[in-house]
Amino acid sequence: MCKVRLIAAVDRNMAIGKGNELIYHIKDDMKHFRGMTMGNTVIMGRKTFESLPNGPLSGRRNIIITRNKDYKADGAEVFNTFYEAMFACKFDCFVIGGAEIYKQAIKFADEVYLTEIDDECDDADKFFPPLSDMGEYLEVEREHHDGFDFVKYVAVQDSCPC
């Protein structure tokens, strides 16, 4: 059975991006993201993939979702729907963005890892889906840091159809 995990850094309003870029670059968050996703499959949208400064994330299986049936990317697998990508991963995967992919994936998420940043970005244009869209989830871990918390939410029941 696959385990779908979402991972994101959000501000108080669930903002995640602006102009196809992250709104926050917190060294400890980047280190946490790398540690959580290393050795795993990461699923992302085309725009998120194209925003990566060094191409595919090393040490991880990179899966891209795009509606463009002719899209190719060195070092990554390409699928046209979230369902195809989810079934292709077979085991655990981390959904890493962007906003549209999070919206598609949230109903299948077994776990959600949020870096909750104690700040607000007034001109953000991309948002993580409201936690209420997740169904029944419980906060099971919270690690406080100066200006942000690492928080883990777990689904009350299994949500993955694979």
C-alpha cells in the first residue's frame, strides 16, 4: 500500500509562493525538506520542476505532472495526471508542490508535513489548500523553532486507493 505525504512551508494564511517562487527560504526548513525527502519519490508539477535551480532533486526519484503530453525532462519521469503519478510510485511518495498539485493530492494524503511560519506574505499568489480540505487529520508532532514550527498531521483513516 502506498503512503502519500505532502510537504510544504506555509505562512499564517497558508501562502506558499509568489511568481512561481517560494516566499520563504529558511535554511533549517530546506535542511528538513532534504532530510525528509532524500531517498524517496517526489511528485511535483511542471512549474515547480522548472523552478528548481539545479534540475531534478538528487538522491530522489523525480516525478513531474503536466497536461503537456509531449513534455520531457532529463532525470525525471513525466505523467499527465496525479493518479498516474501516484500509482507509478507504488510505495511512499512526497508531494512537493505546487498549489494545483497539492489540491489534487490532499484528498489522498496519509501524512502532511508543514513548516508553519509565523509570518504573513501580503502579496503571495499561491496557497496550500485549507486544512479542512484534508478531511479528518490529527496533529501528532510539533517541533518549535524561532519563527516557525515543523508540524506533522496524520490521516485518521487510510486515504490512498493504491
